[in-house]
Amino acid sequence: MRIRYNKVLVIISAAVILFGAVFFTTGSKIGKTRKNMEKRCTYKLTATVCENVRSSSSDSNSVFPVFLYYYNGKSYKMESSSGSYPPQFKVGEEVEMYIDPDSPEVFFVPADTTTKTISHVFSIVGAVIASLGLLIPLAIAILRGRNETSRAPVRVSSRKPEEKRYDGYSDEDYISTVEEYNRYDDENDKCDM
């Protein structure tokens, strides 16, 4: 029974750790993408939020800002890839924006903290879940270890064998009783397998 229980515990623990690692990795990748956009977009300009567009997904209330900006005499109207609800920007609001000078359709808005927040939440949740995957078996092993040591034979004290214990039994009587209990308990454990 214990062998089967240990295998199940290892499988569950590994699944929880893997689940947490997926969350953590997703959060890290989102954060890395944001940092890469910060490095890539170097030309600073001011954009105007010309509208907030609702998500096309029926199960999402997210609103995506659409920015209007000018670069090299040409106007660009670009929808943000990150949305939120309630809307993070008001229509008509001017925001600081950085664009990629080689590809002006690629932009980064420092005031848009949606991706940063998502990155942090995923990373923290992933780390906590993975930690639980490690801590649960450790806690069970510690608790199981306490149960095992509570059934171990008691060591004989430095008293003389003929002296009575505080409970009226001699050390030999007490030790033989504990050994019988452990032997009986071990035999029953073997039956459970």
C-alpha cells in the first residue's frame, strides 16, 4: 500500500510542479516580449486614443485602445494587442508612445501596464504552485516521520533495571510491550500491500 501511495504522491507532485512551471514560463515569456518591444521601439512620439474597441470574442469584455499617430508625414491607426476592462485609456487621451523606426506599425506604450501585470501574476502564481508541488510531499514525509518515530522502541534510561518507572512498570516490561506493539503493527502493514 505504501509503495503505491508513494508513486501516486510522486505523480501528483510532478504534475503540480509542471503546472506551476507552465504558468511561470508563460509569465516570463510575456515579460520578455514586453522588454524586447521596449528595446526595439526607440522613436518617441505622442499618440491619441481615437477609440476603444470591444473584443471580438463573445466571452470577453476586454476593450482594446486604438492609437492614432503620425510618423514621417504618414498617419497610422493601430489597435493595441493588449486590452483591459475597464478601458485603460479614454478616447481623446494623448499618450507617450515609442515606435520601431524601421517598422512604424510596431509600437510600445509605456503607460499600458496590462502585459506587465499579466506577466507578474503568471510568474508569481506559477512559482507558488510549483513550490506547493515541492512542499506537499515534504510535509507529508515529515508528518509520516513523526508517526514512525512515535512507534519506535523507547531507549532505556540510566536508571537501574530493578527501579520502577514512574508508571509502575519496569523498563523491561515497558520495552517488551512496545516491541510487541511494533511487531503487531508491522504485520498489519504487510497485510495492506
